[in-house]
Amino acid sequence: MSVLLSARDLRLAFGGLKAADGIDLDVEGGEFLAIIGPNGAGKTTFINMTTGYLKPQGGSIRFDGQPILGLSPRRIVALGIARSFQLPQLFTEHTVLQNVALAVAAREGRLSLMAPLLRRAFRDEAAELIGRFGLSGVAEARADALNEGTRKLVDIAMAVALRPRLIMMDEPTSGVAASEKMAIVETLVRVLRGAGVTAVFVEHDMDVVGRFADRVAVWGQGRIAALGPPREILNDPEVQRTVIGIVPAGGVHAPA
Amino acid sequence: MSRRAETLLALAGAALVVGLAYAVPWLRFVLTIALAKGLAVLGILLLLRAGQVSFGHALYLALAAYAVAFGTAVVPEALLLVPAAGLLAGLVGLVIGLFVVRYREIFFGMLNLALSMVFYSVLEKFYAITHGADGIRLGPVTFLGLPLAGETAEWTVLGLALVLVLGFGALVRVALASPWGEALAGIKTRETRLDFMGVSPRRVLLIAYVASAVMAGCGGALIALTTRHVTPALAYWTTSGELVFIAILGGAGSVLGPFLGAAAYELTRVYAAALVANAWQAVLGIVLLCVIVFAPGGLWGLIARRRRAA
């Protein structure tokens, strides 16, 4: 597998807080990489730097060999990196269908002024994608009328509608009811694998990480403290103590 | 409301305007002014879709009105003067727009206000050219080469206004349902998302801004042709405020709202001024307060609600 995203020595400090203190990370094409770590470790900052929202004070980021540091979010989206947000960023006065159709229209380039947004091609593609996410029942609902879990999925569906090669997801399951979490993640993984998208996601639920990540990167104080397959990382006593916050007797169950 | 229902309502409204103008001759002037202001307010509605309010669109109104007034000395043809004035307003709107679309909300509103007041001062102070507060009279105007005067002129300008209103109304109606129109509404609710979809919110807003300047310009040109006399008052902030007032009064839910609001505003003003000469502003103020309290969707919202209930 080839390296899709490559970060070298990323540095960014907010006042005295080092949110990135020499981050080196390669994301392989096709993998699902989970980022775990305590609050304030710089996980979201990493996503913000790779998507153009924040500019690092030092270091470099290459996407498919091309330097992307300093590019605007719009340019980076055009190159093939999409993102979803910890707090879903939806057009709250529009329906789910309109939200996703607008993302489809945005991907198709210059926004038309004359043909309707919900013309057949855009409506069909948006409806099909919404169906893949299992959201057909709420397609006509306004985005501000949805529960948190559904909004998260719509948020991710809008990113997938851009047909990215890499998707960066900031806590895709936070705020989702525990009983729904696994079903949502399974849907998500099925859609992303089906679309052949590489994924980087910040996650706090170790069951989710253990089940769906190919590799896990542990963030701590702006650095990568550990990197490896979930079985190895989640059973590391140091990671268990600092990140997971438990000292289990028999280690964490992490199926292969 | 469906496209067909709105089209029928628009055509019925146009017929009503013609009927009223025929039955009550003095209303011709009032209705033409109402349509002209409604056209400018249609531009304000575009900006409202993005959650932005301009307190300075009188700039484009006055710019185009003065362009027509000066233009009559060069080319007296109304069919050339109106598009030329609209185009000029659009060009100036593009230059100013490149700057103001970087700002939002109160900063957007105040910057527009400031620029329009600069233009007002220019009109006031450059007496040698603009005749200051006295304003300037339009020269003779022709329509398709025929001189415009008296009753023919009133009907011609009213007809021109109706054509422009129906044309721009239809265009805006279509554009608001397009991806651009929906992205424009997205600026109001979640602007950052647009950036992360690869869409420039500034470009989306700039298109709306230039279109609003063109429409305000066409409205200003019609006002000049109707009043035959232009003064700096057209550029004063109260004129800009009037446009926002009408937008709220009419409601932003439909392209018909601005014209409903403009007609109600002009008629209220005429009757209030006749009945209580010293307090007509108070009457307008009370009307607006009632609309805000009892009909947040404006007059259009009242109609749409009634239709849903029926």
C-alpha cells in the first residue's frame, strides 16, 4: 500500500499549549486509522491542520505526494480530503436531502444559478447515498429536527458525497446513544469501505477502535505516544493507564 | 407555495395594478414608485437569504437615478437609459461587493451604510455638477423614439416597471431554488460548511450582492423616470432604511413579498400623510411594529399561513 497522507514534524502552539509538538504520521491508502488520546492532546488540531482550517507553525503535510500546507480548505477539498465535524455542521434550515444534494452539487463544480438543486441527477444521487447510510426515513426532515446520532451520519454523508479519497472524521460517534453506537459504526464502515475511502477518525470508544481500526495512533500532549495495530496498542499498560483510564486485570478485548 | 400558485398570484397582482391605475389615475404614480422600490427590495431579499442586511442600498438606487438624469442629456431613449443605469449600478456593486462580502452582519450593514453616505455627501457637496440638495431635472425622454409626456409617459413607465418586476421576479424565483440559491441560504446557517465543501461563501454572496445592486439600479432608474427629478435624498440612509423596512413588512419568504410590502408601504404613506399629516411616520412605525409582533413572516407570511390553513 502506498502512503496517501504524510505529515512531518508538524508544530503548532496556542500560547503555551503545544497542540502539535513534532507530529510525524503516514496514513496508508485504504486503511482506517484511529486517533485516541485525552482531551487537549491535539487530536482535533491534527484534523484542522490537514484540512486547511489551521496552519501549522512548522513542518510539512503531503497528500499523495503534493504539499498541501497553507492551502485553503477549499483547495484541499478539491484535492480529495473531506472532513466531518465533532459538532455536525449542517444547513439547519434545509432538509437532509437538500444538505446532501448541495454537497453533490458542490462536488460537480461551479454552482448553477438556473437549474434547480433538486434536479433529478442530484436528487437521485443524494437519495441513494442517504439510503446507504440508512437514513431514507428522514430524507425530507429538516436538519435541525434530527437527533445527534442522525446528524452525525448526515454530516459524514455530506463529506462522502464529495467523493474524497481521504476522509477525516472528528469523533463520529460522540453524542450517539450507546445502544445505537455499534449499528451506526457498522453502517459507516460499510459505506466507507464500499466507496474505497481511506479514513482517519478521532474516537473515544475503545470498543469501536478495537473493532474497526486497522491502526491506532495514541496522541499525548501534541505528540504521537504510540502507533500500531489495535490489539497491541489497546493492551499496552501505559496506554491503558493514560488514555483509557483503567487498569484491567485481563487486558482489553480486541478481536483481530 | 408551488411555482404555479406564485406565478398566478404575480400575474393577478400585475392585472390588479393595471386595473387600479386605470380606475384611479393618481394611483399610477404611487404604484410605479411602489414597483420600483419593490424591485430594489427584491435585491435586499437576496441578501436577507444569506442573513445579511444592507443599510446602504440607496447608493445603487441614487446612482442609477442620477445616471438616468445625466443620461437624458446624451441619450434620451428610456430603453437604453434603464439598462445602462442598471449595468452601472451592477459594476459599482461589483467593486464595492468585492470588499464588503468579506464582512458579516453588523459590519456588513454598517459598511454599506458608510459607503452610501459618502455618495450622499458627494451629491450634496459637488454643487457645480449635481446642484446639491436642489437636485437635477431630467431632460426630455423618449420611448422607442417617441417623446414621453403626460399620460402616455405614466402608462409607459408603469408598463416598463411591470415588465422588469415580472422578469426579475421570475429570475430570482428560479435562482433561489438553484444550488447557488440554497448555498446562499447556507451562508446564514452554516457558512464554514460551504468552505469544507469546496464552495466559496464570498463568491456566492458576491453574486447576490451584484444582482441586488442591479435590481436597486433598475428601481432607481424607474424612480427617476417617474419623478422626473432626482435629489440626494435618494441616497440618504433613510431611503436605505425604507428598503429594509419594506423587506420586513412584505416578508422574505417569497419573491412576491417585496412588492406586497412596497405597495402596502406606499399606500399607507399616501393615506396616512393625507389623514394625519403630522404623524404619518408614527402610523408607519405602528404598522411595522404590528407586523413584527403579529406577523413575523411579513404580509406574505400572513397570506401563506392562511393558504396552509385553508
